[in-house]
Amino acid sequence: MKRKKFKQLDQFARDRLQALLEAGHKREQAAEVLGVDPSTVSREINRRQRRDGRYDARCAQHKARVKRMYAKYQGMKVEGLPRQTKEWIIAQLRGKRSPDEIAGRMKEKKIYPRVGKDAIYRWLYSVWGQSYAKYLCTRRRGRRKQKRRNKREVIPNRKPLKLRPRGKHLVHAEGDTFLSPKRADTQESGVLICEVRSKYIAGRRISNLKPAVMTEAVRSMTGNIRVDTLTWDNGLENRYHEQFGVPSYFCEPHSPWQKPHVENAIGLIRRWFIPKGTDLRQVSEENLQEYISVLNGKWRKSLGYKSAEEVAEKKGVIIKRSWPVNLSSKIAFEVRI
């Protein structure tokens, strides 16, 4: 005999069950009336009856509601993982890996049982994993409003972005600078270049935003990676763009979203290592290169959970290493299970 599909009893079904039992019907007969398997009625009576042995529908509904309430708790998926897998997740968080990276890597490497990024975030925000939330890159709850910039001087021989050539064989990159705060009273800055397809990042510290200094930094970086075009904003530090050695194209004024990859790269640098408001005199060139190396080694969802460095090497973007990487660094350390 084929058993009936299990289903949960609600308040109406429990009221009917109580009436049937008080009328003297057996459990099998009550199950037939309710359209459930007899085992469902037996479990319901055995688990939800009163202490005196009598079945009361209102009491049974209350017990079922309380059990359902405490059946799940925030962070239970990660807490229910084997200890070895849980320790691996914690080690990856300490190694500057985001929950999205960890979940994607678990899927790619077919690590079972595995959890998604949302489950990891819920665990980090719960009492069970709250002590590890400090390893997340950002703690801000809302986005800051961007201030509208004043009108800037026009760059000579400026080429708009719409004139940039198209083609699968071309390697496009985006560039931008990040600055020290005004209160620091210094012109120490940094410049990043991000290759669009692999998201590979190259960067340098610069002493100021003078066009000559910017030109030297860009020529140094483009000597280490293969780049066919560069996209910039309208900052006056790009005034000598014709001397960069790579054709340069410019976004429309006040339109940073037209170069999203480098904006995202600067955001990652800010969130993970150099918070906004940091005096860049405190950040050495060696520190910056180490931070960039970590970001280039992060597993990205958009790259199929491969690192930018892996994809750039495969596509031939990297010509030579711009800075020696210390593989024994704690930041670059990867734990395997």
C-alpha cells in the first residue's frame, strides 16, 4: 500500500482531529478523514498531547508554533558544518577572503557540505560568528552621497570615450588616482590602472599630481602590462596624456561610472587596506604593492571564481612582475582542506 504524502497539520486540522478523537474514532479513521497518513496522526498525538494524556487542539498548535520558532536560528548552516570546514572558512576570512569568494570557491572545488555567501553573512552577523565580522572589508551601512565637483579646465587634445576603438583583440584598461585627505596637508597620492577583462590591477605611489609625475608613473606601469587603450577622468594630472605611450580616452565630466572597473579597484583598496581619510605618507610603495597583490589574487565571481592574476596570465596581459611578492606573507596565505 502506497503511503500518503506527508503534510503539516494546521489549526483547522487539529480542531477536527480533537473532535474525531473525542467522538471515539480510532487514529486510522481520523487519518482517513483528514487525508493524511496514520503515522502523521500518531506522531501528532504522541508529541503534542497534554501531560494528562488528553489531546487538545489549542495546546497542540501552541507546541507546534514554539517548536517551529526555535527550529532555526541565525547562522545555523555554518554552525552545523563539520569542524574542519568551519575552521577553513574562518581561516579564509582572516586571509582577506570575502564570503562571496569563499562560497564560490567551495562550489568550484566541490567541497561538501557547502554554504552560500548569504549563509556566511548571516553567521557573521549572529552571536556565533560575530567575533569574525571584523575581517569583513566594509562596516558602513549606507552609501555616502557624492559631492558634485566644480567645472575643471579642459584637457588639450582630449579624445572622448565614444571614439575608443572596439575589438576583441584589443586590451582596454582604466586609470584613476586616489588622494590623501585635505587635512593631511600633503600631495601624496596613488594611481591605479585596471585591465577591463581580467580586472588585473597595477599601481604606484606618486609624490604629487603634477602632470610630469603622473606621466612617469603611467609609463612605468604600462611597461609591465599589455595595454592598447587607457580610459581616464578629466583631472588635470592627465594633461600630458599624449606622452603616456598608450592612446588615452576620457569620460564625460562628472561621470565616474564610465570607468567602473578602476573605481571598483580603488573601492577595494579603500575598504580592505587604506580607508578613506588615511594619510598616504603612512603607506609605503612596498605596502601598496602587497595590497595590490592580494586583490589580484582574490577569487572573483565575475571571473568564474578565478583570480585576476590567473586570468591576466592566461590572456597574456602581464609582461613582467612590477614588484616582488612575498608569498610567505600572512595576507597572501591560503589554507587548504
